Amino acid sequence: MTTDSLSMTLAALADPTRRAILARLSRGEASVTELAEPFAMSFPAVSKHLKVLERAGLVARGRDAQFRPRRLQPEPLREIDKWLESYRALWDARFDRLETYLQVLQKGDPDGSHN
């Protein structure tokens, strides 16, 4: 995943409406009408959200006669997960150090010298 596509994916995920649309699509294909139901917004507004998700590669448009269901494309989410993996290791190490420090504090040795 290039930096540009990563940025597009993260920008698409930054909006709560788009995340809600993705959550709905995680349960299966849906039409624009079905996707618009829970939102107090116009079809053009929902369509704009869908276009952002499509440009980021998160949603694909199907073809079934006049019915054009949208479906989730999980690959960009997998790429974000892979990108975040290195940060998980960093935070795990920091949490381990914090846990050790908290244990020292609980024993009454705030500088960690164990004297």
C-alpha cells in the first residue's frame, strides 16, 4: 500500500458516517437505499460518502440488472492492520514498562532502585 492509498483509506475512515456504512456492509451487500435508511441525509449525500469509500478501495459496486449493490472490500483494512502492527509492538513494550513501573510504585519504591 502506498502512502497515498494509506492516506485515502485513513481519510475515508475518519468520518463516522462512512464507518457506519462499512459496518453495515460487513454484514453483506446493500443497495444505496438500504445504506441510506439509518441516516438523516439525502441520497446524494450518501452517494458522496460511497464515492469516497470507493476511491479508497473500501467499497465496490456490483452489477445485478438495475440493482447495483455495494459490497465491502477488506483489502485496504488489512493493509492498515499490517501498517499498524509495528506500532502495536512499540505500544506493547511501553505498556510492559509501565506495568513494571506500577508494580514498583505499589511496593513503595518510586525510583525503581529496590533499596
